[in-house]
Amino acid sequence: MMKELNRMCMEFPAKSCNEGFARSVVAAFATQIDPRFDELSDLRTAVSEGVTNAIVHAYSDQTGERQLVRLECVLYPDTIEITITDFGKGIEDVQQAREPLYTTAPEMERSGMGFTIMETFTDDMFVESKPGQGTKVFLRKVFSVHK
Amino acid sequence: MKFELSKAGTYLIVRIGGELDHHYCDIIRNRIDPELMEPPIRNIVFDFTGLTFMDSSGIGMLMGRLRIVQAIGGNACLICDNKNVLRILEMSGVARLFNRCKDISEAVRGA
Ligand SMILES: Nc1ncnc2c1ncn2[C@@H]1O[C@H](COP(=O)(O)OP(=O)(O)OP(=O)(O)O)[C@@H](O)[C@H]1O
Ligand SMILES: [Mg+2]
């Protein structure tokens, strides 16, 4: 078992102005283990994709409900684990959603690259979704920390 | 995010710096599109010098503007030297759909 160094959890409304906020929070939180700059950039991009998906897709068919995004981070000596949870409409077919260029929102100029980018820019990605209940995206990034 | 629009002949020049995400793509799109409807503008140049972050939202925004200028018989040019941004542009195939230039004077040569 890796030694857990720190953890945090926050919840914010699914508003686009929180995308930059979420990226900054994760980057600031990871600073504790002094990650390499390029690896931290990759992590910021992956987080941005996950949070943007929750904001763009999860609540697209609802109005006025409790539209929240939860962001949880657990920090280990050389690893960060991130879980992005929404309580929205969920994904019918996760396998299909993860395919490059697959999007249900071309009219909103989405390109279908979000999951592909998350997968490429992290070491592990798991997606759990229940239609009508929400989606959970788990990301793990291992850093080659400075010695 | 830093954003600046200017014109040179038939070229609309769009300078974007800082972080480009879904939030700012929505804002930028609404500023660019009316300008593309104004003759003689039919070409677009994206100057990403100083852009430090972009995610998939930027891909969609670029593809959308590319489609507009192609529909009015123009072309699209991209100036970008940030490694992270280029990686996203290349992964998605957007990079090769744009003319790549090293600076604005090269992009609007003969404008
Ligand atoms: N949190 C979510 N809730 C509901 N549906 C989602 C969620 N995340 C992703 N999806 C679905 O999965 C599809 C693929 O997601 P992905 O991020 O790969 O592409 P995109 O968001 O459509 O486009 P891009 O990320 O390139 O802007 C989406 O079009 C959407 O239908
Ligand atoms: Mg997406």
C-alpha cells in the first residue's frame, strides 16, 4: 500500500467559470509532491476534460436541479488520484463514449476527444456511469518526482 | 485568458493568450463569428503565441471557425509554439487542417 499524504474534496456548481478554478485547485494541491512541470500540465488538461464534461453534458437535459460537480483528490508520494463525480443524466454506453471522435454534442462544437485526452494524459482512467444517476471518472497520474 | 481581434485586408487576426477552455471558447466564438460575416474578411489567423493551456474545447472552436472560412472561400492559419497545445492539436488532427505560420506577417503576407 502506498502511503497517503493528503486528501481533499470539494463541490461546486456545474458552471463553466469553475473549469479554470478546478484545474488550479488540483495543480496547487499536487504541488506538495513537487511534480514535473510537463506532467502537471498533462494532469491539468485531464482534469479540465473531466470537469468540462460534467458541466457540458451531465445536466444538459435539466433545469434548476441540484447541478453539482464533486472533485476529490488523494495524494501519495508520487501519485495523485482524482475522482470527478456528477449527479446528472449518466452515459448509456460508456465504451462507445470513450471512442475517439465520438460525441453527442456536435452542434455545441464538441469534438469527441475528451475521454481520449484523459486516457492519454494520465496513467489510468476508469469511468462508471448509471443513466439517470450520474457519472464518476477516476484518474490516476504517476509523477516522476524530483529526488 | 487574453483575447484581441484585429484586421488586415481580408484577414481577421485573433490573438489568444493564457488559458483557453470551454468557458472562454464560448466567449471568443461569439466575438469572432460576427466579424467573419463582414466583407472583405474571408481568412482567419489564430495567433496562439502566449497561449499556455488548451483542452478539447479549443479543438471544437477551431474546427467551427475553419468550417466558416472554408464556406466563404477563405483559409485558416495557425501560429502556435506551445508544446502542450500542439500536442492536443496534433492528436485531434486539427494541426494539419490549418496553414501553419511562424508569425503574423508570414500569415498575412500579401494581404
Ligand atoms: N459527465 C458526463 N455526463 C453525461 N454524458 C457524458 C459525460 N461525459 C461524457 N459524456 C458523453 O460522452 C461523450 C464523449 O465525451 P468526450 O469528452 O470524449 O467528448 P465530447 O465532450 O463530446 O467532446 P470534447 O471533449 O472533445 O469537447 C459526450 O459527447 C457525452 O455524450
Ligand atoms: Mg468532453
